[in-house]
Amino acid sequence: MKYTELGNTGIKVSRICVGCMSFGVPFDDFQPWTLNPEQTKVMLAHALDLGVNFFDTANEYAHGTSEEYLGSTLKALGVKREDVVIASKVYFNEGHLSAKAIKREIEGSLKRLGTDYLDLYQIHRFDYGTPIEETMEALDSLVRSGKVRALGASAMYGYQFHNMQIAAEKNGWTKFSTLQNHYNLVYREDERDLIPVAQQYGVSLIPYSPLAGGHLARTQWFSDSKRSETDFTLKRKYDHAKENDMQIIARVAEVAEKRGAAMTDVALGWLFKKGVAAPIVGATKISHFDAAVHALDFTVSDEEAAYLEELYRAHDVVGALKP
């Protein structure tokens, strides 16, 4: 395993992060493809054996049970709290990013995870209904109290991320150290402004959907997995741009074949070449973790990167909330 630092926080994380959306109670209206407690234990044990120490969840995943599964499983496996980096998020809840909501939601996350602090607390989206200063001050108070070690943001527009960093700077509050944005070979809209702003501030990129929900790991658009059949969020994210995306996927497969590698090697290798610190890999099979870790040793050349990027066309924004 290879490791890196999140921003300038001193927090050392594995270059692969486990996306814990895959774990929790399945609900018909929300992620009916999630894994049960025993399956979760098998998955997390394997990830830990591979050297992974970075786990990302959210208060909304599986209606909070993702956090419960993660916390209880790490405890059952005898993992020391200081040996893992746990990240969670806040936004998709009553009050979104108001000070009241943030103070309430951090307590809920800590309780479900069975810990007294989070290594990384992220705003899941931008809140148009709450003043930026109110949100940033509330987040800063969590850092000052010791309940949170570092702050991060997720999908939003570049100007929003910039304005929140500026507000923190002006008031002496804690700035964001990470950006969990939507980024992969078939979705590159954040290259326009969000990623450059993050790089300006020395923020670590920890993108979600690095394999576009599995599309970049296979030559066929659809698979027979339960998630592929029931994940309607995934369908909304990618099906509208299928025609262009399939051309790019074909090139990923072509480069992989020429190199005697897996498509996952190429897709994740491209992200590492673009400066990503730790892509968030959501897995439902232990082989998915094996493939992701294997990609750490794969280097995409400049020529291969240009070839992979050549056919990309502008996509509709997916992730950042519109006003």
C-alpha cells in the first residue's frame, strides 16, 4: 500500500479509500443493493489486510446504518481507533448546513460510528439557504472542540468552494483540506474551475465514482449485478451520456489490452496521473479492492493520457446542486 497526506493536515491515508455507501441496511427507496453485517465484515477485513486505513461514509448512507456498520465492524475486528482515518459528511438532513443542523448531525454520526471524533468531516453539498459564514464558523467550532480533525467539501461549483475558503481565511476559521468531487475519465467537468481552485489551496482530491460506477472497468455498459440493476442514482449520473462515454470506455479497454493490464489499472492510473490523492472506491466484492490496490503500481504515459482524453465532450453537470 502507498500512503499520502490529506492537504497539510498531517493525517496519513492510504492512496485507496473505501467508500462505505456499499454497507448498511438495504432500503427499497435508497440503495437496495447494500451489503449485510457479515458481508461488510469480510469486505472491511480484506481492505485492512491490504493496508487500507481510509474509510468514507455519510450520515445519509443507508439512512445512517452505513455509519453503524462501519463503526461496529471496525470494533469487532479489533481495530484501534488511531490506526484508521474515518470520514463522514453532512448536508442531506433537516437544516442542511445551518449551525444547528451541523451541531446536531455531528453528534448523530459520532454515536453511530461509536467514536468521539472524526478525522475528516465534509459538507456533502453546497447549501444555498444558509450563509457561508454560519456554516464555516460552525464547522470550525467542531475542529476547535476536538470532535473533528480536518474539514472537507464535496460536489459543488468552483466559485462556491472558493468563496467558502475565502470566508474561512478572513475570519481565521479552519479551511477545507480535501475535495470529494465527481471525477473520472467519463466525467471531467470539474477540470474547468473546481479542481484548479482546490489545487490553488493545496487541497487533496479524493474523488467519488472514480470508475463511473463500474462503467470504466468493463466493456459493456450494463452488468448483471444487483447494483447495476437497482441503482437509479447511477443511471441518472451516466446513462444520458452513454454514446460519448462508450467511445472513451473502448479506449480504456484498448490501452489495457496493449499493456496487458486491467481496465481498472488504466482508469485509476489516469486519476493518479492527474494528481488525485485517494480515489474513493465503492466495492461489493473483495476482488474490487484487489483491483484498485493493484492500480497503484500502474503508470499511464503522457501519450496514453492524451489518447484517453481526446474524445471527451462536455457533459451536463452531475453532482453539484443547481440554485
